Amino acid sequence: MTTESPSFRWVKSSYSTQNGGSCVEWAPEHASATGVVPVRDSKLSDGPVLMVSHSAFTGLVTLARNTDM
């Protein structure tokens, strides 16, 4: 995890809600170029960024899809 705020193009997860709940963003271009997926809380755009492998990110997405909200 890093506390620097990289200048990636962030995309909000389709699982995030418009009223401020479960807001997660990721940077797909960086992930495609490097194999490392940056993930952050969209409500804390200057906050920490979690850098995970493609397989770890796939696991997070699978977990989100299989979790009742």
C-alpha cells in the first residue's frame, strides 16, 4: 500500500453506489500496462492506494460478486 496519490485515471467500481456507500475505484490502464492493479476508496482520493496483483484483484471482484449487500 502507498500513501502517495498517483495520477492514474480512476474508474469507480460498478458495485459502488451513488449515495456514498461501498465506493471503490481502480486504475485499469495502469493495471494493463504493469500488471499491478491500484485500488482506492473513492471518498478518500488523497488517501492510501492498495496495489495488488491481477489475481488478487480478481479475487476481490469475485468476493464482491458473491457477497449479499
